Amino acid sequence: MDKKKYCIAVTGLNNTDNPGPGVPVVRGLREAESFDVRIIGLVYENLEPGIYMENICDRIYQIPYPSSGADLLIERLEYINSKEHIDILIPNFDAELQSFMKSEKRLLQMGIHTFLPEMQQFEERHKVNLPEYGKKYGFNIPDSLPISSLAEIDKLHERFEYPLLVKGKFYDAYIAYNASQVVGFFNKISSKWGMPIIIQQFVRGTEVNVIALGDGKGNLIGAVPMRKQYITDKGKAWGGITIADNKLLELTHDLIQKTMWRGGMELEMIKTSDGKYFIIEINPRIPAWVYLAVAAGQNMPEALVKMAMGEKVEPFKNYEVGKMFIRYSYDMIGNIAQFEQLSITGEMDGVKSIDN
């Protein structure tokens, strides 16, 4: 019997030192056992590395930034869909999720399926709202405070001890050891991501992360915990290893069940020396290290697609402990004609290897 073939649009192809999840999501989809794929890359910048990587995308289209508004985005998707007949859309950036969630019905009218969190789920786990989130669902959360002006920094010592964390509302996090460092990070982050800036209590311990997938009905479809082995100056994992941690998995199951989470999620936690777990961040989408979960036996991109198409998916039962990933830099050689085509027309064919 022939396998189904889905046309799947994916964002997040910026495979840089601050990588998006798009490329590893595509790798998981291409390894799916239950269906074949045609991959449409949706990009914001014409130098996103995933555009030029071999055998990642079949076709690439440039789309407007989320700040341009949902109407302009949907108008562009209508054009792309008229040519490609997209079955599923997998957004991979926090900053774009709201636009796609608000447009879920319009996308479905076009025949494009998604599997995203509900708006209330998305909003309540924001960094600004995390302390209230912890109280509501019964999880340990470090003390945090949103600030919107430099004047507020002078009073931080009244509430926090140094060092403390300075975070952007979407991305970026830095450890500050004094007020002058907070000022520097405040200016750096606010110029990139806007206000507010989140000040968070620094909790000493080991950082552990979990990738999880919920079905929107309280069931945990998959979960793989990982400990970072190497971290960049941006705080991104450049190497990690799957770990056995039943308490961490129980906490993840509890969170998915209580919140009825729908779609992919990454939990960033600190495990203290006395065995307590503090949630420091909840990312509302598949993380950039998802291919580690695929390699460990849980192909979450494949499961997400099946749920988006209304199929019943059985939860993954186990994963391989001790599976490791290491990122690396690699100089790709392309042709200026590719860059010009995407810059001028907003679309181009994906790059195929000679073998294909």
C-alpha cells in the first residue's frame, strides 16, 4: 500500500549559532515511517542557512515578518497555497505563533492544518506571567519581575540578590552580577525584542530540559529529557545528552495533564542540589534540539503531523538514554543566482544533492 504524501510548510530555517527548529523538524519529517513529504520552507531572511542546505526544502518562499500583521501574512500564504496546496503548517518561532494561532480558522478554510496551543495556553506561560502560572498549577517558579525602564534597575537589589537573570520577552537571557551589567543587557535586549524585560531570580543547580508533545486532551504523547553538555554565549545548547529522570518526566506529565497543552513544548528547568525542580521557561513550540528526540526513538514532528491531520496517535513508551548530539559549523558553498532569485522573486527551488 502506498504511503500518504503531505505537503508541509515549515518556518525557522535560521540554522545559526542561535538556531531555529526548522531544519531538525524537517529532518524528522523526512525520516517519518508513516508518510512521505514535500517540504515548503517559509523564510523571513534570504540568508537563513536552511534555504541553501541540500535536501531540506523542495521549494522556498519568503513571507512577511510577524510585525507586518496577520492579514498580510495570510495574503501571502494564500498565494503560496494556490501553487503548493499545503496540507500542514508547522511554525517554529515564538514571535510568529500568535499570528498563526489567530488565523487558524482562515488557514483551515484554505485546507492548511495546524496543531498549535490555544491562545489562553500560550498567553499564561509567558515569562511575564510565569510566577502566576506556577501558583495556578502548583509548580516551583523563580521569583521574576517585568521592567520597562532603566530607572527600575536601581531598586532591583531590594527584591533580588545578585547574580540575577535578564531576559527578553521572546528570546535571549543573560546573567548579570551587578546593576551596570543589567543596564547593558536591558539596552541590548530591548533594542532587539522590545519591552518588557524580565528580571528573574538566579537559581543555582543543573539545567535540564524536556521536549514534550501534548494532544490537547491532557495526554502526554511524547517526552524526552536532556542535559546540556555545551552552552554558547547566547545560552543555547551546542551539545546535549538524553538522561533518565523519572521525577522530571512525572512533572512534565503533570503539566501537560493540568494545562491540556496542545502541540510541542520545551520545558527549561533547574534541578537544585536538594532535588527540587524550578521551571525557568516554557517555550510553546518544538525546540531546536528536537532531532535528538527523533534519534532517541521519539519522532515528535511525525506525531504532530498525524495529530494535525486528525489521526489518533499512541503515546511513545520509551526513549534511548545516553543519546548525544553535538552541533557544528559548516561552510556551505552556493551560487549568487540562488540569492538573487529569492531576493527578487521571493521564491526558489530547494537545493538537491547530486545523488537526488
